[in-house]
Amino acid sequence: MFVEVLLELKNKKTDQTFTYEVPKELEKEVTIGKRVEIPFNKRTLEGFILAFNPNPQKEYTIQKITKIIDEEVVLNEELITLAKYIKDSCLTSLSSAISVMLPTALKASIKTSVNKKYQTLLKIEKKEVGHLIKTKSQQEIIEYIKSTPKPLKKEANLLSASSVKTLLKKGIISEYEEEIYRLDELSVLNDSKKKLNEEQQIVFDTLKENLNTNKKFLLHGVTGSGKTEIYMQIIEEVLKRKQTGLILVPEISLTPQFIRNFKARFDHIAVLHSGLSDGEKYDEWRKIIRNEVKIVIGARSAIFAPLKNLGLIIVDEEHSDSYKQENNPRYNAIDIAEWKSDYHNIPLVLGSATPTLEKMARASKNRYHLLKLNHRVNKGPLPTCEIVDMAREIKKGNHYFSEALKTEIEAAISRNEQIILLLNRRGFSTTITCGNCGFTYKCPHCDITLTYHKTSNALRCHYCGYKILKKERCPNCKETLDFYGVGTEKVEELLNKEFEGIRVLRMDTDTTRRKNSYDEMIQAFKKHEYDILLGTQMVSKGHDFPLVSVVGILNADTTLNLPDFRSGERTFDLLYQASGRAGRKDTLGTVVLQTFNKDNFILKCVAEQDYDKFYNYEMSIRKKLKYPPYYFLVSLKITSKSYEEASKESINTANFLRKNLSNSTIILGPTTANIFKVNNIYRFNIVIKYRFDEKLKPTLKELDKLFILNNKVNLEIDFNPLNI
């Protein structure tokens, strides 16, 4: 018997299967999708069996498999087919496509070692043991074993370790091991199904009628309109049909909240996201393979969960950038969700208060079926929004908090309500510069200034992680250094000075590094242990805090001024979502939006909570400039440690594209990337705009092959990039 084995090697030159012979004693264990250990070039490696080969070419000596690693199939037929789709759609290697789908413990890597976790239990071996018990502690242990469904040895040892040892030695009791899962259960309260309002009922009925179709639905609902309740009720319908459900959420910080909502009503849920340890991911994945779960909830990578009999996929907050993977393979989880919808012939639901322009455009062409929730569940009004001109406020001496925001914060505190403040920049100060000689701390590896963090007195690069301690004076001229810009750490300090006795909770990448810190902070704020939640984008979406009546946006212009065609859309999404955290229950919501561009049209759309006005405005700009959804994009990034090599090859690449692509296809560049150097790697960009070009894929594949042979320069191809 011969099989084709794919090795997990990053080198595209070896992106192929290799033929191996199966020893007679292993033939019964061999199945497509299992990992095997094999000899390869004087090394021992692991690989996946992808096919049987009844007629192998015997031009060379075929080596034998040395070991079957898995008892259960790791790669089922769906995952193998999906890997081939990712390889073709992302122009990546098959081994990279397979690797991205699996938890670390199941990758084909000889270095991987993630063990199963076991607990030791006790059981009584003899029916009549009374005459054998000699001490009171031995009797207590016997009673513990009899009265406990799963008596743990470690618990019995707390009663008397010596008595346990004696009972084991005499054969009165015995011990055995049972595998356990590592992920701690979240504490939840039972929750009953809520009655849907008229709008929700229409959405639910439409989804229910289409559960056996591969229709794609775009659920556009204002913040607080009850999308989650619809998700839970339609999942309940799926479970009644003996099927399973998959739900994606964009942020790790949102996952615990979603899990709590679902575990309050459903059992058998698995969780998959990057915040889990390798062991926890391994356990959750095996739960899914063993059919022990009916619902999977997770972030981007959860789309690969090998659920059997899948009946529905839900993608919440579909507008989020986090569904797109920025490194190889550069897949978009929503594209994979659409593929799975077709593969299983099941519906896909994309939910958002601010759908992406591309998705809304598809809905307008009836490629997606649009469902709308125009009102909040509590029938309350959307929050009122005041735009504050910070240019005027600064003249009054209000550099960080406007008079309007200070008034609203004080009023909310007096009413025993809460406040969320959004500042889209972490750290204490954006840059530190010498006013005398102009010296600025910059990363030596990247083309970017360092950000100052006061708690550690360190300057950090948020791209490569470079870190140095701040000196009191300029390294060049020894004068005092000046701080420019403001981050969350600085604002926290200012709040404590401005409002006496206020309880501030800062949530950003720096304060949420520790495992489970997201959820602990959210729960603490929900319990009103803090008055103000101050944070970056992670505080802006998905959270439901009943007592929040005020939302302050401290720097509304940050994302608006970025050199990217999506900057307007990202600004609207962020500010609209942040605004939606206010007044979600019985409290009236107020939003204070601080800006230096008070007449900006997008900010006015946010203030008016008018998505449709924003959509029409932004679409007119995209049409004129030939950007998505009117044109598709491909981004090519040419990178090298050598500036000269990167520059030369970027010019050659642009010439190659112009020579081989259709005349209707637009090629922009090469230009230097927005951040030209990252971690000592120089970066050039080429952007392709096209509507339909049958030459595109073959040309890019040919280009990719040419770069495989180039050891000095690397080519990164990104279809439908989020950033260019």
C-alpha cells in the first residue's frame, strides 16, 4: 500500500506530496487525513496523508512510514477541500493553508508537544468493606467515594493521604485516570427566551424559512436592536433539527460576553480564539471532532471548526477588520464562511449596525438578502450626539476634556450612572521630541516614532516590539524633552486629577495582556466597580452596559486622517459603534464627539446616527476613485533587507504586470509603503485595480513562481486587502 504525504514545510519549493509505502502492520490504521511520521532527507518529519496511490512511480527507492500519530482523523474531507480552495484563492502553499486551520497540537510539526490532561479518580473494589476498615479516616474516605459521582484522589488525600495509600495497598479501593478538558467554565446565570418584537420576529421567520438553503443574509440592525436574541433563537431552531451552529465574533474581548449569553440557554458549547492556550485549543478541537458540542463560538480561526452536520453560520459585527488575516495565508473568514455556506447548503447571516460598503452593495444587487432592524429593543431613542470644536476649547484652556464632556461626566456620576471614553491611541504620549535640537526617539528597526509608556518609563515600537528606557534629557543636546500627543495612560492620569474620587478603568493592549483580563475588566465595570471605562477600539463595540449613559469620543479625527481610502468608513464604524454603547436600557444616552473638523460630513453622519446618508456619500467617492465595491483590489508588497534589491524588483514587478495584464486593469506604483521600514525590512507597494481580468490569476501565479527562486526579495500578494 502506498500513500501521498504532505509535509508542513514553509518553503514553496516543496509544496507537493511525497509517496511513501505503508508497512503491513500499519495498513489497518492508515486513513486519509491522519498525521504520520516519515523519514525525509536524513530527518524525521511529520506529514498528512492526503491520498492513496495505487500505482506509484518507482524511479527511486520509496521509503516507509515509521509511525501513525493520530487515532482520530485530523483533516476530514471538508478541510482538505477547503485547504485547496485557500491555496488557489490566496495564492499560498497547501501546507500553509492546512497549518492555519489547525490548533498547534495537531499541526504536522515534529517539534509540537501538547499532552492530554488527566485527573485521577478512585473507586471501591470490594462490595463488603466494613470489616476491613480500621480507622475513622479510612471510613471517611470510603464514604466520600460512595457519595461522590466522580471522587478525585486529590480530594481524598486532603482527608488523609496516608489512609488513601493504605486502602490502595490493601486493594480495598483502586485508582484510575480520566481525561479532562482544560478550559475553565464561565460562571453564568440561566436565562429564558425573550419574546421577539415585530421587527425581530420578521427577521427570525425569514431565517427559519431558509434554513435548508445556501442564502446569504445581511442583518443591518441599529445598536441595541436585539440581534443577539435573534441569533440565539435561530440557533435553537437549528438544534431542534439535529444540526450544529457556528458563530464568529470579531474580538477576543467580545467572546466571553457571547459565551455567557449562549451558555445561559444552551449546553455543549466549544470556544475557539487566540486567547486560549495550546492545550485549551487542543481540547476544544477534540470536543468538536468527537461530536461533544453543538455550538462553536469564536474569533476568526473558529471558521475552521470541523463541526459535523453544520446547519447555520453567523458572523457578528461583520464590518470588523479582524476577520481578515494580515499574514500568510491572507484569508478572510467571511469568504470562508461563504464557501462553507455553499459546501453545506446552509444559510449565512452577517450582522452589523454598520455593514461594510461591499456587503451593503451586494445587498442592493440582491446577492445578499437584506434584513433590517430599525429600532432598539427597549423602543428607546438612539443617543443624542453633540459635536464639539476642540479648536475653540483649547483657547479656553480645555486641551483634553471639553466643557460639554466635563458637564456630562459630572451629571452621570451624580445620577450614579457610568461613562465610556474612547481614545484611539494607547500609551502615555505619542512622541517625545527635543524642542531645542529637534531630536525624536525613533525605532532603529522601523520607520516609526516610539510611544512613551509612563508606568514602565519606556519607549516602545508598536510594530516590532523594540523597547528602551526614557532618559530625562535629550541624548544629543541634554535639554529637557517635550511630550507630544496623548494616549490612554496619560488620559487616565488627567481624569484622576480632574474628577476627585472617580474610579477609572483603563482598557487597552497594555492592560489586557494577562489571560482573562478582558473578561475580568468587563465584568468589573458591569458590576459598577468603576465609573469610567477608558479605552481604545476594544471598548467601542458589542458590549452591553445598562448603566452607561454617556460616551465621550476624545479624538474623533485620529482614523479620519489616515492615508487610506477606507479611513472614512473606519471612522464612521468606530464612532457609530462607540456611540451605540450609550443609553441601551432605561437611561437616555448622550454622546460628546470632540474634533478639530466639526464640519466634516462623516462626523455629521455619526452625530445624526444616519448610516444611509454615510453610505450614499461614501459610495459616490468610491465610484469616482475606482475603489471597492466598484473595483476589486490586489496589493503586492515587495520586501527585502536590501533597499536596492527591493526597489529594483518592485520596478521589475510593475513592468511585468503592465506587460501581461489587460489594458482595462489599473496598476498603481511601485511606491514606498506607508511605513517604509518594519523590523529592518524595506517595503514597496504595487496596487492592482480591476473589474474583470481573466489574465490576473495566471499572471500572479507566474509572478509568484518567479519570486520563489529569489532568495533576497520576498513577494506578498493580498487579494481584497484591508490596507494599501
